Amino acid sequence: MGLLARLRGSRALRSEFADRAALEGEIARLRGVYLQLVKDCLIGAAYRDPGIDHEQSGPQTPVFRSELRESGLDWPVTAHSMIGNRRMLNLWEVCEDVIARGVPGDFIETGVWRGGACIFMRALLKTYGVTDRTVWVADSFEGLPPPDEEKYPADRGLFLNRFRSLAIPLEEVQDNFRAYGLLDDQVKFLKGWFKDTLPTAPIERLAVLRLDGDLYESTMDALRALYHKLSAGGYAIVDDFHIPACRQAITLNPWRASVRKGSSFPGDAHANRLITCLARRYTTAAAGCPSM
């Protein structure tokens, strides 16, 4: 039984909130308090987890800088997500929207680091009592692949595979889910390179597709395998649209054969590099969005 049903069944609450609208409002408030706390813990804001500014070269002493954490521009020392407050809020809004509108399908992130965004998606499903959606957690759990510069020239020089801090083992990510009480049968892990795992993943439909693969190759692999499974009215979020290689994968055409006629994939600079590229898939083009 979900939170809403349990609270509705409480005699004490029914007597205190005789007005159904007031009860619904209190449930929404409690849900928001919980999700706010989970979000702030996941990004390390609640305990001011120090981070490294990855755009600075040379030795650094990790420090907490709220402006960097707000925008997801540092790598936290211990926090479970590096996407920062704004992008986590974006994920919150998107997931709540597809739940409210009944857009069918599961949630997935491709490239999860310590699992924070996926943990938050599972927390959202739990607070709404949703039991018919799965959160898919797709990653190599070994870091990023070396760039295949011959096959994918756009990835030339992107040696993100050398950052061992990006290689988080599967067992550690599972432990992070467990720490929030959110490791259960509604969480499925896809371990391996995207080109090997995503085409055969037993995913029927998606409502939220969050891409965080950094490279042209990784982004293309995810789009080819998954975008055609995105339900009408669902969302695709491309975390790394600010990276030229990733942006090129979005703006080029080969993968778009899977897109329905009249669908749209708008770009959103959003403070130059934050939420990156957000798409809401429609059977007819969204107002003000470029057509395919």
C-alpha cells in the first residue's frame, strides 16, 4: 500500500483533516519534505560535502562551494550525485509530470556514477506509491570507455577513461541504494558497455530517458537502442549537451529514424550548460520547438 492510501486510511488523520483537499495538501507537503531531504543528501548539500572543481588544473583541496553544487559543476568527495541541485530539480519535475499525466513506461539513466539520480527516481516512485514502473540503472561500473577516435572522430581527445574516480563498482552503487532503503525489485541494473547491454535490455517502454554518457559514442549507443521506446509525452534528458561530442550526437541525424513524424527534440541551453537538452516527446510538434 502506498503512502497516500495509508494516510487516507488513518482515522486520526481523517478526523484532523475532515476536508479531503486539506488532507491531500498535507500529503503533498510531507512528500515534498521527504524528497527535498533525499535530494539534498544525494547531492551533498545537506552536509556540505566538499568537492573538486574539475575545470581547474593542478592540486586542489576539496571545499564545499554552494554555487558550484547548485549548478553541478564540481565532483563531490562522498555525495552520491554530481549533477547538482538544478538538474536534480529538473529530474524531479519531469518524473512527477509523467506520473501525473499517466505517461506509460519505466525510468532509465545511462551513465550513473554513484547512482544518485536513479536513487532519486526510485524515491519519487515510492512516495507516489507507484509499483508498475522500474528504474533501470545502466553503466559499465568500470568507468568510461577509451575514445574510439577512428570510428568516432568527435570523441578525439576525450580520455575520460583515465579518471578512475568515475569508475564506481556495481556493489557500491547497490549499497548506496540500500542506504536510502530503496534497493528492491523495482530497481534493475544493466552492467556493461551500452553497445552490448542496451539493445537487448528487456525494456518495453520508457517515460523518462536520462542520458549521461559524456561521449559521442555512448550517447549514440543509448539513443539508437532506447529513443524509439520513449512514450509519447515522455522526456529525454541529455546531461552532457554542453560537451561538443555529445551535442554532435544529438544534432546529427542517423539515430532520428526512430522518431515519429511530428515529434520534436528541442535544445535548451538553460544557463549555458546546466540542464542541457530536454525533450518531451509528442505525437505532434510542441509549440515553439524545431521539428525533426
